[in-house]
Amino acid sequence: MSSPSNFKVGAIPSSTKPRTTRNTTKINKNNNTPMIENLMATLLSFRVEFSDSMKSQCSTQQSLFKDLKNDLKLLSTLVVDLKAKNTKLHEEVDLLKNKVTSLESSGSLLLPSSAAS
């Protein structure tokens, strides 16, 4: 361990200090201006294309949603119609059952096998 006289509070030992090197390369802003302008133009173009694409996609989704909503209304109407027809058919079947029962009980129903004999 270090002796207390060599140790300073808050001091970083020299072996753990990061070694930094100073970058002496200077960036010439004038040389990079066309590159930055091209980059900005490309980014702006991308933004416009992306925005147009999103608008188109949104419009398509809205149209599809509208179509889906209309189809759902149509299906709803068809279901109501089918339920009404189903109810009517059940009523007709019940009526026919009652007629058959009435005919059987009155004995006036002729069966094909008994008519032949």
C-alpha cells in the first residue's frame, strides 16, 4: 500500500489515469459543406417520400375500413333476414306437424302401403 504521505484525497493514481491524445486533425468546414448539403437534401427527400407513403397508406387503410364497415352492415342485414326466414320456416313446420297429427287422429290419412291392399 502507499504510505499516507504520498496519498492525496481525491487524487487518481497515475497508473489509472486515462491517457488522452489530442486530435490535431482540423475539419475544414468549407470542404464538408457540399457533403452536408447533399445529406440534408437526401434527408428532406426521404422525409417527403416517407410522408407521402404514410398518407397513401393511411388513405388506403381508411378506404379498407370503410369497405369493411359497409360489408359488416350488409352481413348484419343478411343475418336479420335469415333469422326472420328461419322463424317463418319453424312456424310452417309446426303448422304441418299439427296438420299431420290431425289427419292421423281422424283416420283420414291414407298410407301408400294400405292403399295398395
